Amino acid sequence: MAEGQPIIRIREVTKRFGQTVTAVDDVSLDIHEGEFFALLGPSGCGKTTLLRMIAGFETPSEGQILIDGQDMSKVAPNRRPINMVFQSYAVFPHMTVADNVGYGLKVTNVPKAEIRERAEEALELVKLGGLGGRKPDQLSGGQRQRVALARALVKRPKVLLLDEPLSALDAKLREAMQLELVRLQHAVGITFVIVTHDQNEALSMANRIAVMEHGKVRQLAPPSELYEFPNCRFVADFIGKMNLFEGRVAGISGEEVLVEVKGLGRFSLPGEGEASGEVGIAVRPEKVRLRREKPDEDMVAVRGKVSEVAYYGGSSFVYVTDDTGRTISVNLQNEARTAEPGVTIGDELWCAWKPRDSLLLST
Amino acid sequence: MSAGQGAGPAGGGKRIVLRRREAVGPLEYTRRWWMRLTVGATFLMLYAPIILLVVYSFNNSRRNIVWRGFTFKYYEKAWNNESLIEAFVNSLAIAVVNTAVATILGVLVAIALWRFRFPGKAAYEGFMMLPIVIPEICMGVAMMAFFARIGWPTGLPWPLTLSNIMIAHIAFSFPFVAVTVRGRLVGFNRELEDASKDLGASEWQTMRYIVLPYLRPGIIAGALIAFTLSLDDFVITFFTAGPNSVTLPVKIFSMVRFSVTPEVNAASTVLIVITVIATVLAMRFQSPSRRAGGEEG
Ligand SMILES: Nc1ncnc2c1ncn2[C@@H]1O[C@H](COP(=O)(O)OP(=O)(O)O)[C@@H](O)[C@H]1O
Ligand SMILES: [Mg+2]
């Protein structure tokens, strides 16, 4: 995917507001043509600011942004080959849907006949054909968002920026819209850069995700890599559910590190660590098995009492608390209609997983 | 259902009708007698003089103290009173020019205060709003002194004789336009502006196609307020008007000094009607329903 020059290149970009707020802190990343790229992070981590700098509404305090190889520092927002779907959708309330979609063409002097044709085409694309005559206040939230999408796409930008496009929709519609956006991106072949604080959204839609915290990019990777190989405690904790244990390096042999965790004993797993340094050991809830009897020696195991069971339909989360008060969450798939020996609160069980399914985190 | 009417199988069961008066809720002010009384008294105090004024403009009595029958005579008389009509034309001319200039100025001020950050902005904003709070009499004296001091030319041809009154009116009425427009700008979603530029529009196009259409109800309301203020202003006009530039309120005042004839009532009634119409229109343009319709999005 990384052939040719990146469509967006962000180089050591920092954005400060006043003296104290550093919204974006020394970010460098490349976004390639045709990618579905996600900026993911908790609220306030600087995602919107980064997006607005790409769109040209904010100027970087330091660093450089290149779009299609061109330095954007002197280029006004209305001259950039990109378009944005705003968080509030920003549909013009006094114009009809068709006028909204045609607006970007009208102000750049595209002939009237062509405007009508392209606007109609764009409305078809977002499945709003025939609604061109309506006013925005006659539309639902989801439809207004489609207007915002059509309005941006009609300009045929090189990159489409989307700021939290799904956050205002209800759960059902949000899921449908995730698929819809992916379909749309395939249909038009435009690079999408989406901002979200919802990890599920990012994981299900994007090819690559940049996870941000406090204005910095913590990890940039495809979804599966991010999920299975988070590179720090923050990413591990932010993406999906994770059991985190604090441990110590007890020895290093080649590619493997021998770690010691209180209550879990010693085991080795692949990774890097400093001799006798503090490390984090992480394991996903679905990698943990529940056993009535003591598991084999080659499994990492800890005994505890079931403190809570949360049923989610397709799966259940079982929370097991061990002697030291740590709670380990275990994800069980509800594969059969009736789960045979049901786990109930108060059961004494073993939690066990293969050492290789756990992850060594040094930061 | 007729079962309850006595023909039911239960046989002769008497229907108990409970029609207790519901208790007055804490927020049902209209159902409390003292509240109604207060409201009624307030309206009476406010409107009784005006209603009397209008009614007595139809009084067929020169001395206009007791009712002597209905007539349109004094409207006719007022219409034929050349100096009264001249004053009325003056008033309209001043109001129209004032409305045009004050509206443009007020909109520009409102946008400048909303759009830009500049040193001394707070002070500027305060000074802009000063004419709203300064006592009119002070404003009038100040205007008179000012025009006398700079030696504003007198004896100019017609519309120009009114120029100093126009300037005075513009000075005190444009802040009202600015306040009205500013109020509407508060609800403006700035992402609309960003979206417009993002779609390729220039600053000017954004102003023309997005901001101004959004502001239109506020601008119209502000213009109507400026019109009303100018049309019925007495104090400031009185101090700036020369012998050849008499406006309707000033003229009415001078007529009252001799005697309150129904002619005065008639002229005042016309002024009231124009003012009320303008005010009602202004309120309609500012109404919440129009606002909601304008900015939902
Ligand atoms: N115009 C601004 N002025 C001052 N601080 C701002 C401005 N915009 C954003 N910030 C601050 O920058 C940080 C990042 O904001 P933002 O990019 O909106 O975060 P996100 O979109 O990830 O929630 C926040 O702490 C926010 O308060
Ligand atoms: Mg944001």
C-alpha cells in the first residue's frame, strides 16, 4: 500500500494554543493514497486539532504539512484539494439539500447544468436521490450527515476528512453507517481520514489507525496489529479490554524474556526488556480459559473466585478476583444455546492462558 | 359505553360523578386571582391613556374634553394642515435615511465584534453600546452643542436641512441594530463558516451566501427598530431641529402648547399606528419560531 509518495505527509507538527496548551505534540505520519485512515484517541487528545490543521483551519506552530507533495503552509482552506465532513455536519440551514450539495461547485463557478448533474449524482451515491428539494430541517440526523458527505464528495477531493462522523447517531444507525462509509470509500476511491474516540469504529473501518494520547501518536498500525500487539500500556488499555499485571524481568535468553509476576509465578514470553526492570504483562480476556482443575504446568494460571458475570448475548464476561484482590476478566463465547456447567458467582476457578498469548509491555 | 347509564347488569348502580375542582398547580399563575388582577391593572395603566387618545381623535368637539359624537373631521383637518404634513414628510425622510445608514453601520459593527479579535475590543464594544444607556436629554444637549461648535451650515436646500437630525438619529439608533444582530450571531454555528470555506468559497462569498442570509431576520428586526426609534424621537430631535426642520413629534409638541385639539390626537394616532406596525413586524422577525427555522442544523 505504501507505494509512491504519500498523499498527506505530516512532518514534526506541533500545535500550541497560548502558552500552556499543546494540543498536538511533534506528530509525524504519512497517509497514503486510497487509505482509510483513522485518528483514534480519548477526548481532548488533539485529533480534531490535527484534522483542522490538515484542512487549513489551524496553522501548525511548528512543522509542515504536505498534501500531494505540496507544502500547505501558505495555502488557504478554500484552495486545498481536500474536503471535510464536520462534527455538527454544518449543513447550511437556509438552503435546500440540492443547493447545499451544489454550493461548493457554485462558488467555484462551475456551470449550472453541470452543478445540477453532479449534485444529483452525489445524492444518488449517498442514497438521498429525490430529496434534493427538501430543507435540512425536514431531514433526520442520519440524512443530514449524508448531505454533508455528498456535499464534500461532489467536489471530488483527493482526501476526505471526517470528524467524529458517527458520534451523533444512535447505535443501530452507527453500525449501518460504518459499513456504508467503507462501501462509499471503495466506490469513490478517495482517501478517507476519520477522527474518532470509538475504538470499535476505528477497528472496523480503517486500514491503519494512529492512536493518540496527549497530542502524541502512541502507535500507528493496522487494526489487527494494534489489537494483538499494542506497544504500550496506554494502547493496550485503550483498544479493547485488557488484563494488565505488573511484573519484573527475571532473566533474558535470546528472544525470550523470563518474567515474574506475583501470584502467577515465572514464565517466559517473546519480547524485549531490561534485566530486572519493571514490565507490564497483558492478556486479552478472550485468551484466558476457565478451568475447574489445576491446569498444566506450561500454562500461566491463577486461582480466584468469580465475583461477577456480565451477559452480553453473544458472549459473557466473567470477572474472577484472586487472593491479592486483582480482578481478571475472562470473555466466554456463548456458543451453545444452553451453557452446560454455568459459571456462577462464588465459584472457585482457575484462570489460565498460554504464556505466548500474553504480551510484554515495557512502557 | 352505555353500561354505566343505569341499564347495566349490576342493576341500578348509581354512578358517582366526581367533579372536584383540581388544585391550582404551582406554575398555573393564570388561575390565581391576584395574578390576574395584577396583570389586568398593569395593562390598564399601560394602555388606557393610549386608547383614550385614539378614541378622542374621533371626538366631534374642538375643546376635546367631553365626548360629543363620532367624526373623521379632525383627520381631514390634520391632512389639510400643511405644516403638519410637512413635519410628517420630514419625519419619514429622516427615518428612511436613518434606517438605511444605521442598519448598515449596525450590521458592520455586530460582525466586526463577533468576527475579529483586536486590542481594545472590550472598550470598543462598551463605547458602541453607550448611546443606548446615555440619557436622551444629555445626548440631545451634546448634539446641539456639537453642531453649534463645528458650525453646521444652516439654510441648505430641503433634504439637507435635515442632515444634522439624520446624523443625530443614526448616532443613537445604530447600536440598537448592532445589539439585535449580535444577538442573532450568538446562535450562529461557526462550523458553517468553516464548511463554506472548506467547499471553496472565499471570505466574501461566505459572508454573502452563508452569514448574511442567516442574519436576515435580525437585520430586518434591527432596521425596523431603528425606523421606529427615529420616527418617534422627540428629545434629541428637539435639540437639533432648526426652524425649517420640524418633525412630527416636535410639531405635535408645539401644537399641544396651544390647545389639545382632536387634530393632535389624530396626528398622534397616525404615528402610533405606524410605530405599532413596525414593532410588530420587528418582533415577528425576532420570534423564536423564525430563529429555530433559521438555524436548525
Ligand atoms: N481554539 C482552541 N483554543 C485553545 N485550546 C484549544 C483550542 N482547540 C482545542 N484546544 C485544546 O486542545 C486540546 C485538543 O483538542 P481537540 O483537538 O479538540 O481534541 P479531540 O478532538 O481529540 O477531542 C484540548 O485540550 C482543547 O482544550
Ligand atoms: Mg474532537
